[in-house]
Amino acid sequence: MSRIMPLSEAGSLPLWRRPVSLLFLMALAMPVAFSTWSALLNNFVIEVADFDGSDIGLLHSVREIPGFLSIGVIAILLFVREQVLGLVSLILLGVATAVTAQFPSLGGILTITMLSSIGFHYYETVNQSLQLQWLAKDRAPRVLGWLLAAGSAATLVSYAGIVLLWEPLGLTYNIVYLAAGGVTAVVAALAWLIYPQFQAETVQSKKMVLRRRYWLYYALQFMSGARRQIFVVFAGFMMVERFGFDVHQVTSLYMINLVANMIFAPLVGRAVIRWGERRALLFEYAGLVVVFLAYGGIYYFGWGVVLAAALYVIDHMFFAMALALKTYFQKIADPADIAPTAAVAFTINHIAAVGLPAALGLLWLVSPGAVFGLAAGMALTSFCLALLVPRHPEPGYETRLVRRFAPGSAAAE
């Protein structure tokens, strides 16, 4: 990788070598491996390794252990720059994905999943930090929306290849995993060689940061991690187990999600700029309560596959609104806290994610509807917490409670 370059000088570079361009390149590269792994996972583990609900819950609990240990990024950053760590993690994700089908047993799948998860979670931790450091506050929601759309576009191309070529070419899990993982690893390696190391104006703290004034952000991260796991683990598994979806059918459903996200994510960025983080988060959590209750109704009342597929798409669209949580933190944070807090937040996000999938996998065997009922309760809790987000958050005015206990200490709402 070439010399260190301050962000203030990056404007002199060609557009394709600037920091925002690197963010877009990474946003394009990561989903090729990760989303392809996710799209094939349920069919792969059921058809090849004969997984049941308990096994898939165990797999996802193992997958979330590196997320829980994301706080270790702080120690690594004592020796490695964030940009380098992000690209190395992306290479690890690609290589681990590429060899996934070579280990078609419970032990093998758990091991390779652990490696790919280290790459994914450490990349995501660093990527979030770089986004908030490199993007101006007034532009961040809009650019984050476009970054989500770019990732969806890259994934759409990958999924289209699976849907269109899986049966005509007789593709196998090994071929698809090898191709997708290889693309991600090669793109990350090229980015490592081509781009300068960009240096933000504020030097990031190299120690763990856990501040009382960020408590609401931590709480929302915790609930988000718990709630998201139920969707990631069980919504797709339901489509295969209950409705018998094949690989190309599951991937087609993912493609609908991607097209919706490509349209919806940039609009979310604009909406956050116009309406603020609080309204965006409240809309997301209220919608998720309805979606998860409807998921439960599929099991209790026998509602059909069309509704299940529609809910799956709607549920996925709400993920785009999570960018409001990022920009909320960007507005309240000390600039030097962004990198260490990104690591702490990822750990908090994964506290419930480590044990929850395995525990709920056992509950799934008894009552799948109860799993989604629990998710609805989590979404409702998040809604109540989001009511405390100020209309105009800033340092010293992180929650609406600050005004009540310390009038005049922050900007008016």
C-alpha cells in the first residue's frame, strides 16, 4: 500500500482513488462473498449436512462469536492501521467463503464459518468507523444510503448469476462459493495495493471507550443485535423448512430484496437528513413489530407462502433504516471515540447474538411462532428506547432525558 495521505489532500487525487471511492469499492466487494454464502447456506446445510433447527441455531451462535469479540479490534489497532485491517479482514472473508463447500460436516462448517465470521465482523467494525470518520455529518446519511444501494447492486449481480445459471450449467455449491469468495479476496487485495492510506484529521483513541453519555446508543445496539439475529437465522430457514424453497427460489427472493434496497436505501438517507434519526428509527421499529407478529401468524393461523415472502422482503427493507443509528452516534460522539466505540458497539450488538440463536433453535423445535413473538417484543422495546432520541442530537444532548435533568445544557430540541 502506498504512502499515508491526510484526508485534506485527498481531493487532489483522481475521483476513483479518493476515500469515498474506496468505501464504495469495499461496499461492492464484501456482499459478493457474504451474501452468496448466506443465500446458499440454508440449502447447503440441509441437503449436504442434514441440519435441523437446533444445528442451524448452533451454527449462527458460533458465527456471532467474532462479533462479540469485535472489541479486540482496539488492541489490533495499536499495531495496524484501520484501513489495512479492514482490507485484510475482507480478504479473510473471501478466502474462507471460497473453501466453504470443502468442509461438508457439522464440525467443518462450524470451523470455516468461524474464520469467515472473523473476516466479516472485523471488516464491518472498521468499515463503520471509516465511514463516520471520512464522511461529513451533513452528507453522511445520503452517502450511507448510496453505499447500501451499491452493496445491494453487487449482490444482485451475484444472485442473478445463481438464478440464471444454477440449473442450466449444473452449478455446485463448491463452484459458486469458490467464485464468490475469490472475487471478494481479489478486489480487496487490489484495493490494498492501489489506494493510499488515508489519515483522518482526528487521531483515534487506542483504548476501550465506554461512556455513560452514549448509553442510549449502546442500548439500541444491543436490541438491534438480538432482534436482527431472529430474522437472519430463522426467517430464511422458515422459507426452506416450511415451504420447501429450492436454491434458485431462495435466491430469487433475495434478489427482490436487493432491488427494493437499491431503491429504498438512498431514499432513507434523504429522509434521515430531512426528518431526523428519531423519526426514522421509530418508523423502523414500529414496522418490525407488525412484521414479526405477522410471521408468528403464519404458524398459528396457517397463512401462506405469498404472505411469508412479502414479509421477508418488507423485513429486509427495514434494515436500510439502521443507517439512522450510525448517524445518531456520529452526531453525539467525540471524533476521537469513533473507532473504539465502533468496536465496543459491535461487541454490545453481539452479546445476545452469541447465545440467542442456539437457545431459540431449541424453542423453534417446539414453537416457531413463539420465536417471532419474542422478536416482536424486542422491536417494541427498541421503539420505546427510540422515543428518547432527540430531534437534533449533539454532544451534551444525547438523549431527551438530558434536557429534563439539566435544562439549558444542550441545544433545544
